[in-house]
Amino acid sequence: VPDSDKNDIDKAVSAAKTAYKDWHIMSAGDRRDLMRELATKSRENSKKLAKTISMEMGKPLPEALDEIDTIADFLEYYGELSRDEVGRIVAPVEMKTMSLVRYESVGVVGCIIPWNYPLALMGWKLAPALAAGNTVVMKPSEITPLTAVAIQNITNQVMAEHETRGIFNLLVGNGPSIGQTLVDDKRIPLISFTGSISTGRKVSKQVATRLGRTILELGGNNAIIVTQDADIDLTVKAVLFGSVGTAGQRCTTTRRLIVH
């Protein structure tokens, strides 16, 4: 899979920025319809997508199939939610006035996806961004580019059917080159990053220097606390699954035991 270069990055961000002009003023119902269609197409291609995930990063097929359900569920959920979350009325600060709060989209959202959940984590970022009227530029892990290309192709079909383009854009490459360029791009007001704490610190600092915003989901040091009256048989099963059940390939993997 060829890496994207600086010209590709500029094209992708420009396409997203251009698409945003129409996408964010489109009715919530129309955005919902496109997202629902994308969910349907994802489910129709679930077996192919799941096989691609398993082939690329080794996840068992049943868990890979769960990822397809996750991205489809989120697209449907946020598509419907977008029709309700429009704003609120707050207490006025002066006589004979009314204060209204209107939620606005931010523009282009840059999403950096890890390898362990290549579609589920994409769905968690993609769905709320699209529902709120934003367009996205996705940077998957260099370990799982084929999965990202596969979902991009499905998205292209749906966008064509709805006579739109550029709301979902894909860049393939490693973090130090492609990811770094996205983080530094002033045309992207919001970066959503999932990954290590060390990289998250760098992303937060670099985006802040240009007064951008970040959403960070970083690695943890998760513990299971075993109390004095714990069911030991149940505890052993929980510890086993939490630490090795997914081969340590998720951010909630158990790494510590705190035992009474």
C-alpha cells in the first residue's frame, strides 16, 4: 500500500474543507440518511471487512465481525441523535432578553486511528463528527491500511449515491510523517487521537501551539482490585481475560493487580 505524500495530504484536507461548505448546512435528516446508508453498506460487507481485519492484525474473526457492528451502530445512533442536539435556552442575564445557545460544527476533523481496533475506533470518531456537520480526514495505523481502504471504498459508493464527495478522506502512512503533518495543519481545528501517552503529549502540545483543540484517548495502566471477600474463581477468570483475553491489544487491558 503506497504511503501518502505531502501533495496527497493537501488534496485530502482541501477536499474535506470544500465538502464542509455544503455538508454542515445540510439538514440533519439528510446527513442521517447518508450515515444510515453507510451503516447498511458496512453490514452488507461485514464478512469481507472482518476477513481483512483478521488478515492484517490477527484478530479472531468473531471479534472482527463485532467491529463492523460497532461502526454501523455508531453511525445509526449519532445520525438519529443529530436531529435532537441543536442547542438550548439559558437563563437571561438582563431584563427582557433571551439567551440561546446554538451548537456549531468546527470544520475539518483529523482522526488518527490505532491498529488494534481499526474500524471500531474509526466509528467512534467518524460518527459524531459527521453527525455534527464536520468532515473528516482519517489516518489509520500503517499496520492496517487495507481495512481503512476497504471502508473508504464503501464510503465512496455511498457518497456517490447521495451526490456528495469529500466528507470522508483517507491518508495512509506512518505517524512521524503523515500524522505529524495533520497535527500541524492549521486548516484542521480539531485532532482526535488514540494511542500512547507519550505520543498524546506531543500531539496535545503541538496542536495547542496553533490554538487548535484535541480529543485524546490514551493508554492506561489498568488495575483489578481484589478485595478480601472477592469470589476467587470469578476473579481468576476476570484477570485471565482482562490481561490475555485479547492478547493485550486494547486500551483496557489489565496490567496490574491490587490484592487485599
